[in-house]
Amino acid sequence: MTGPQVLVLHAQTLSTNGLQGWITDNVVPLILLGIAIILLWIGGKGDNAGVARRSVGLVVGLIALGIAVSGNGPEIGNFLAGLLVG
């Protein structure tokens, strides 16, 4: 096999699992650490209401991130719809 046949075989085995795993394992914890340091810095200045506001937004963002990373979006959406519809 030479030329285009080899490229086709290599293209069939390409995926983004390695990149997704690296982002999940490395980038997300660094971002969370940065956010925690910023919240502690703001709290040290005495702006507790500002920390509370930002923390609620952070929790909502973490929930969205968890849904996106886990791949369980449709199941979670069906569960939430079931809570509203019955």
C-alpha cells in the first residue's frame, strides 16, 4: 500500500480523544484553580456579596461543563424535561 491508500487508512483512525482527554485532565483544573484564587482574593478585600454572586455563576458554569464533558446531555435533558412535564 502506498500513496492515497495509506492516507485513507490513517484518516480512518484519527480521533480527538487524546486532545479531549488532555484538556479535561490539564486545562480544566488549571482554570478552576485560577478562578478559586481570584475568588479568594476578592473575598480577602471584604466583598463577600461579590464572591457570592460570582460563586453562583461559577456553579452554573461548572454544571454546564460537567454536562458537556460527560456526554450525557440528552439523558440529563430528558430527566429535566420529565421534572417539568411529569
